[in-house]
Amino acid sequence: MLESRFARVILLALGLFSGLQAVSAPEPVKGLPKNDLRLIPVQSGGRLKPFDEFARENILALTGSRSHSGFDPSEMLLSMMVRPSEWANEKIIRISVPEVNRQLLLDPDRKYFSLNELLANHAFLQYSEGIRANGSALEQVTDTGVNAVTGQKDPRAEELKRVVDRVMRFQALVTGSLWAVTPGSDREQPWKTVAEGMTEPSEQSQAVFALLKSYLENNPEEFGVFAAQARVSVESKIPEFDGVKNLLLAEVLYNRLRPFLQSMIFYLLAGVLWLFAEKKRLLRLLAKFFTVTAVLLHVLGFALRCYVAGRPPVTNMYESIIWVSLGVMFFALLLFWKNRQNMLISTATILSGLALFAADSAPMVMDPTIRPLVPVLRSNYWLTIHVLTITLSYGAFMLAMGISNLSLFGFFQESRRGPSSEITKRIALLNQLSYRSLMFGTVLLAAGTILGGVWADYSWGRFWGWDPKEVWALIALLSYMAVLHGRYAGWVGAFAFPLWTVICFSTVVMAWYGVNFVLGVGLHSYGFSTGGQAFVFGFLLLQTLYCGFIAYHHRRRNSSGLHRRA
Amino acid sequence: MPNRSALLLEKLWNVLISLKLAVIVILSLAITLSVATVIESMHDTKTAQYFVYRAAWFYGLLSVLGLNILAVALSRLPWKRRHIPFLLAHAGILMILAGSWLTYVNGVDGSLLISEGEMNSAVELDELVLVSKRGEEVRTVPFPWMPASVAKSFKPREFPELGIRIERYVADAERVTRYFPADGSNPEAAPAVQVRVLGAPMGGAPEFWLFGGDPGSASQKLGPARFLIRKEEQKDLEAPSVAQGSDEASEARLDFIVSKSGALRFQAVSVRGEKKSGSVDLKTLQAREEPVIVDPGWKMPIRLQVKSFLPSALMETRYVERKVKPVGMGTAQPEPAIEISMAGNPASRLWLGLGDRANFQDQNGNPATAGYFPKRLLLPYGLRLERFEMTTNPGTNDPATYSSRVQVVDQFQKTEADLRSLPVHHITMNEPLEWKGYTFYQSSYVPEIPRPTTTILSVNYDPGRGLKYWGSVLLILGSVALYLAKTVKKKKTKELQNA
């Protein structure tokens, strides 16, 4: 009895807009003018955004990816509204924890399920009844996976809740009850949704209904007219719309251009080219061109995001990765200016490319959505400087880590081929570059940590409170300080220096990622999230194995005494 | 010939100025701190502070670092120009350490709660105290928090100056209340009923006791409904109020009424004023065969299951170690509780949770009070909250900004006219108020519906601030200079080589 209630509620909701009951898979309409549709302003998630962004966020929440099934995200949302029963058969609802599949007796190898499959699943319905009875609503489980009410971190329970959320979101989307379309009289007032427009029609909801009808009838010309009409009628009712008009345009541009994705491709290409560009002028020119293009796209994306969000993008993992990888390039170019080393720029471009790849490939873990800031972070000059400085230092440490890995590889070559002046020279040069990078990093990290103190003093009334994020920044600083002092004293030599530089980077990983994703305590809770553990621990494990492997070969060669250097 | 102690001193000096010591201290600090963050993650902030951040040995470690830096700097005497970057950076660290020490010893960091229209000057600090009041004599003794692992070996402790003894201590306590039948002649005995709410608006099936003998336990509010127990002869004191401009009451009411003969009946009033009453079948309740359900007849589908009824009951409160820790993203802090007994009377035990006070009789039979509170600091002036303001993100209830408009009130200004003439200061997230050495920051608020009206300010006095700031400036200047000096040096050697 209980089980069917949830299913009934959702199935009932599906019939609302559907005129046709065909069972064929929904397909995009050809020649559809989508510009005006994308730009219809929507109030959602505590800010004003274009329909394009609204659609992408919801499709991300449903499917785990910002666009799906070859549809333009905006069009996909409309299609779901006019053909809900067909979409209910489409496999678009994501389950990303295989144990949940097993718990629901579903195929553990599949990631996507259709709404109808889930609603026919008794175990799922039982769970969803339970979750709903305990008062879980859409907003309680955050998109990144931690239940905001209980804070529980059982991945299975969390994923189940998210799947229930996805099913409920599906329903809310197709009935138009998430699409806020009729603006209120002041900025803070909640807008009326399209669903509410069924009972209290407004000019805006009427325009949307006409738009949906023309879409259902496959009429691109009428669609264009109604989309423009809907856009204008929403825009004209927003108080002081002229001030935000360009923000919406910029956000659609940012979404469509995907500057970081393109930048990543250019970085990786450039990184490979630099490796082979030693003596080939043409390759070198091409590598230069790719590098410059990548950096320009990177900066453009960064600037667009700043402009849309109205603040520097440094408040979550996704945004900090973008900034840190830009930092890597900044330091690399700075060093390259004096030392024209292809290895240096190759390392940097590959690191930046990989970092952007990581940021782009896991939108479920690192939410790329632009969200309003929590009060403590608002309009704060010190915050911006403090976070930008600290994360910039991460960039320098990351570069040092990359270069040191190359340097360690030199020792491996040496242990194989025997000492050669060429390798020794290269190692010395790499160590020098890595040392420079470390110096940049430590100065910035010290400054950033202190600026964090200044900000905390300014905002919370204490300079230092042993908060885990503060503490890990300090631990990273202390670790690098130990290395630098050891180098000064001569205990840390040509081999130990790159080795320790690489090892110390794990403290940066901890300060950057671990505090928010692993420890999950402290005052910096506005940045907390889950996920990505396998990836990060995998990286650390690989790095450790690499260091161990090279240290083993290096020691064996040295202890054999055959090739001992003078 | 140098004597032995001089030799020993020189050895010690050589250790103090060695780079080895510096590296060892730096590394042990790094390891200690990483362990501390793990402790904090597994337990809570208080535990990490107890074992590391506020432990004496940790300050010892920091002092060794300070001594090391000082000794190294002195060992370079007489200082030359090339020493300047090194000296700047290391003097900066010393100043930051010294400033932190000053803050630790003399600083104040507390919180101040003020409701709109009210004044407060008592700052709550992060230290716990035991207070006793005997006659006019008030005594306060610090009794700091300790984690459960330490509390395991807690031995009862006598506080002769307070006239009490701590028998038991619970680091993170959960209140357990028990109701048991009592003789009706006992003046403290009162009726108690245990109910379970079915179809509650918030979901779940909450269960609770209503106990007539204690104002706090006699009524229970659940969403838009209030449940209450009273004796028949007691007057209904809490009639639901009707908001202006609305024909609906603010809440629906359900009263359990106990007659002198011990019969139980209920009387329900909906928000629209519709009444319904009936009796509760005590025979069925005693038989425990089928559930006894009360239907208040409201529009919302709420039913009450009466689980047990004691016409004359007593309440006993205890504290036990919390079993299920609330997982609140690391913000939940432990709440301790203690069980005390009066001096010379070990049988007279009672529990005090944090913030509780209780009356007892001292050895001479005179009335006395004992309490267990956060330590308070009285400011020489009061802060009056004129208004608490909050804005939200568009279309949501998430706070975007919040701020307090406050007045500083001296003891003498008390009349309404005086208050009106006082200037109003606006404390926002990023603009604290500074007044006579103390700084007031907007820190939080007490969530209320429809809008919060109680602000939480954090109050701070930091004598080490200047030292810390100047130390920071020196440290940054010094490290930049160190970096530049290295680059210049490198250039010179290069030029020499080329020559």
C-alpha cells in the first residue's frame, strides 16, 4: 500500500503536459532557434540565472553530467515537460554507487536507469517512502552528497537519498514546479513557478505554455516567436533588469564556450609538443602557439566566471583547481622567462591540463555550479586576497612537485645508464627551478596564512584559532621550511631535495583537499564536500610508489659503489 | 680552565643555536599538529584542545622554537647588513609567538547574546566554572572540561569552599528523564502522561512525556500544535492567542485533564476554535491489548496514542554519556554534566547539566544554590540590541547577510528618553564595533520563526594584536628579502664565474 503511494504521486504528475502517448525515444527538433530560450531569466538556487544554466544544473542533478543524450540542455528540459511519459522510459537517472544497485537488486554494471524502472522497483519505493516520511525534501540532500540535516556520510544511504531526490526532481521538472518564471515585486521575493501558473496564470506562464505548445507541435518558427516573447515578458518584470542583463549573456557564453575544457585540450597538446620541440623550430612554434592559446582561454574563462559570479572564483574545489592551475602556468612562465627550458614548460602545461581535466571530469564531486556565498564570505576584501594568495602558493608547490618528479626520473636514468654529465647538469638545473618555485610557494603560503589570520581577526575576532584548515596550511609551511632549512644546512642534497619536495606536496593535498573532503571539521565548513577519495589517494599512492621505486634504484647504485660520483 | 657548568652551558648553547634543533622542532610541530587535526576529526574541537592546542607541553614545544630562533639570532652578533633579511623574518616569528602568548594569558574571547529591546553585559567565556551561593556569599571555582577518556579515571573531588563534592562527571552528556509512580501526598507529585504522535507534520512518530509538576515539561509544542497536561482544578493559563487581522489562532491545543479521582479526559481546540473533548479509556490502557488513540478532530491528520498514564508521578533526571554523537559537520561540541553531593551528606546527590542550577541545604540546614556554568565576564557597560536585521538570497530562506543595530548603555542611562538619544551602532559581518578595548563582532543569531530577534556577538579583547600584526609584517618583508638576497647572490657568483 505504502509503496504505491509514492509511485502514484509521481506517475500522476507525469500526465500533465503530455498530449501524445507515443513510446518512441524523444529526439531534438531540427532547426530550433534556441538563443532566446537559453536567455530566459530564472530564479533558482538563490540567484538569477539564464534558463540555459538552470537546465544544466538540473540535468547535472539528474544524470551526473551537465548535458545529456545529445540534447541541448535547455531543449532537453522542454522536451521532458512536453513528453514526460517518453522521458520516463529514457535511462537518464544516475545511480553512481554500485552497492545501491545491488541493494535495489538492479544490474550493478549499469549507471543509468529510467524513471519507470525505478518506480517499478519495490525495494526502491520502500526506501523512498521511508526517506520521505523522515522529512527529506529536495533541498536537504545537497548535490554533492552530504545530507545537510544529518551530515551523515554513509555513501550508500546518501546515494539512495540522492536517487530519491532525482526521482522527485524529475517529477518537479516535468510539472514545471522548479521553473520560477513570474518575478515578484522586489529582489528577494520568491518567483511564481510555471506549475503555479496553471492555477494563477500570469503573462509569463502563458508565454511559457505557448512556447511548450509550439515545441510539442514541432514548429520552429512559432517556437522562436514565443521564446522571444517569454524572454521579454520575464525580463520586463524584473526590477532593475538592465543592471544584470549582461551577466545572463555572459553566463550563457561561459556555458556554451566551455573555456576550461578547450584550454585543457590545448594545454595537453602543448605539453606533448614541448617534449619533442627541442631542436625543431616548427614544433616549437606550434607548442608556443598552443600554450598561449590555452593560457588565454584559461584567463578568459576565469574572467567570465568572475564577472558572472561577481566575485573571484575561489570558494570551492572546482574553482580553486582552476585558479591553482592558472598559478602553475604563471610561475612556469615566470621561470621560463629566465630559463628557457622546454622541460619546465612541458611539465607545467601537462600539470595544468591534467588539473583542468580532473576538475571537468567529476562534476558530481566538484560542483561547477556558481552558487551564492554564505554570509561570512560575502563582500570581503581580505577573504579574496587571503584565499587567492594561499591557493596561488599551491600552484607554485604543484609546479615544484612536477619538476622534482622529472628530476627524480633523472636519477633513475642515472642508475640505469651510469653517471653522465648531461644528466647531472639537467638534474642540477631542475633542482634549481624547483627550489625557485618552492621559494615562491613558501613566501606566498606564509603571507596567505597570515592574511588568513588578518581576515579571521577581522571577521571572527581572533587571529589564530587552531582551525584544521589553518593548521594544515601551517603544517605544509612547516614541512617546506624543514626542507629549506635542511637544504641550507647541507643535509638535503641533490637527491633528497626533489624527493622531499614531492613528499611535502602531500601536505598541500591535505590542506587543500583533505581538510574539506576527509577530515570534514572546523570553521571552513562552507567548503566541505565528499567524493574523489579514490582519485586523490590513488595519486598519492602512485606518487609514493614512484618515490620508493626511484629511491630503491638510487640507493642500490650508490651502495654498489661502482658508479659513485666524485 | 672553564669549569664544568660553563662547559655544560656552552653545550646547551650550541644545541640551542643548532639548525638541527630547528629542523627537529619544525618537524615535531608538523607531526603534532597533523595528529591534532585527526583527533579533532575523530572526536571534537574540545578534545583536540585538551590534548594538544591548550596542553602545557605544546606551549613548551612552541617555547623551544622561540628560544631556538632567539639564540640563533643572538649567535650572529655582531649583526651585519647581510643578516637583515634573516633577522627580519625570524624576529617576525618571535613577535608572532610573543603576541600569541599575550593573547593566551590576558586575552578575552567570548560571546554575548542579546534579544531585541534588551540589554546585556555578561560575556560568556569558553571556560567552565562551579558556582555556589550560600546566604549572600557567592563563590566561583574553575572546573575545566575534560574528554571522556580522561573522565574514565575521574575520582570524586571535594570543593570545601563551595560546600559541595563532585561525585561523577560525564564529558558529553545526554539528559535522561524517568517518571515513576509516587504517593499522592508528596507535594512534588503530579500527573504524567506518555504520548506518541501519529501523522506528525514533521514526519516520524515523536514520543514524549507530559508532566504537570514542572512548567517546562507540562506542555510540548510540535509544529502548529501544543499538547498540555493539567489538573482539573488548575486554571488554563496558556489560552492560545489569536493573531491580529486573522481569525485563526496561532496554534491548535490539546489538553489532557486529570480529575481529582484520577480519571483522564482530553479537550482539543483547533486553530479555528472548534472544540472536541472525550475521555481516555484507562481500562484498555492498563490491559495493554490494543492501542488507546485520541483523535483531536483537527484538519491535519494527527492522532495521539496514549502509551501510559500516572495520576501521581515524580520525575527523576539523570545524565548519561551520549551514545549516538550528533553528526553535525564537526560543529557539535560536547556538553558536560556533573553529579554533586553536599558536603557531609553523600546521600544528597543531584545532577547538574551545563547551565543548570539547583537548590540544596548546606550542613547547617541553610538554603544554598549550586550551579555549573560557562564563566562570565561583566563588561563595564551594556549593549542593547535595537534591531537584528537579516537579508536572504533571492527566493530562498538562506541568509545572505545579517547585522545588529546596537546601543552602548552606561549604567546610569536608563530612561526611555535617554535610550532614544543614544547613538546606534551598526555591527555587520565585516564591520565590528570597538568600544573601550573590546571589539564586538557579528558572529551568529538564534534561529526563530518568522524572523530571528536574538543576536550572538563575539566579544574580543586581544592585547597581543599589535605584536602579531607587526610580527607578520616583518616576517613577510624578511622572507621576501631572503628570496631577493639569494637571487642577487646567485647573480654575483655567476658574474664572477663568467669573469
